[in-house]
Amino acid sequence: MKFFIDTANLDQIKEAQSLGILDGVTTNPSLMAKEGITGQENILQHYVDICNIVDGDVSAEVISTDFEGMVREGEALAALHDQIVIKLPMIKDGVKACKYFSSKGIKTNVTLVFSAGQALLAAKAGATYVSPFIGRLDDISTDGLHLISEIRHIYDNYGFDTEILAASVRHTMHVIDCAKIGADVMTGPLSSIVGLLKHPLTDSGLAQFLADYQKGN
Ligand code: E4P
């Protein structure tokens, strides 16, 4: 299972990278705005900065909603760095743009996916990644993890190569449940990654080992 961090915060990306378990980064326009990154030039530079920190794929989202605009923006983003993955919204022109980029061998991430049918379309269009948003489904009393199971089932039926990128992960249990279901990738905040470290028995066990060592030395 690949671990992506879902942020545009460089310190948090560096922290996750320093653990040695980070496989990539996802961003979106809201995450960029949260870090105060505005203006086309600054946004493009920020993507390059992120690519220079991590080794894996970095999703950069287009803001156009028409096919021509998505192609124009996507090509500019892809030219920035070979780790860039073009993130496209699950709308009609996004599916067309996904097919366009996948035919050219450019990696894509189809985002804002909330149903199995949308995930099927993304796979048909050759998406590298499909991003079902589990946390936002949970927010409206719909089982986000069930969607991951449905997509896993459908993709396995037909051997689609599209990787299931469980997005809108909010906490450690989402990560563990996605791993049980067989999501290929998860993307979440730093807390959902480092939270996996925590267990009180690890802390008390270590404290005991250290205390016993001190007694004998
Ligand atoms: C996915 O790539 C999105 O950036 C993200 O996971 C959305 O998460 P949120 O629902 O916590 O905003």
C-alpha cells in the first residue's frame, strides 16, 4: 500500500518524507490556499518545491473545467517535473482529458469520485489513479469504505490497472480499513500517518526496558 500525504505544507511533507515511508503527495486548490500559495507562478513553483522533497508522484490539480483548458493546464503542469500527476475532476471534460493524457503516457489522478460508476469511467479512460473521497461520504452518513470495496471488486473483475487512491482519509482507522480492503494508495493528513505509530503498550514497554537496563548498569 502506498502512503501519500494530502497537504501543500512543506514542513509536514518533509516530516513524512523523513520517516522513509512516503510514496507521494496529493494537493488540491483548497490545500494550496490554506498555505497561502496564490498566483499561478507561485503555485507552479510550489509544485516544483514539493517534487524536490519527495521521491514519488505529486498530484497537481487543474482548475479549468473545459477540455481545452484542462489539456493546456495539464501539459504545463506535466512539463514542470517528471513526478507530476495531472489531477482532473470527475466531470465529462475531465474524463475526456484523462483519456487524452493517458493516451500520451502522462499520469492522471481523477478526483472528486463519489460512486462506483464514476470510478468505472475513470478506469475506462485509463486513469493512473482514481480518488474516491471516503471522509466526505462519511460526512453525509454514507459509508465511504463501502465505496472502496465496490471499486476494488469492479477493478479486480476486469483487471483494470487504475490504482485506487483512497482520498479524504481523516484518521488512522480509515488507513487500516483501506489496507484491509485492498486500496492501492491512501492519502491523508500527517496525523493519519504518524498516528499509526501510537500504542500505549509500546510506550510502557519501552519505558520498562529502559528502566531495567538502567538498573543493571
Ligand atoms: C484528495 O486528493 C483530496 O485532496 C483530499 O483527500 C480531500 O480531502 P478532504 O475531504 O479532507 O478535504
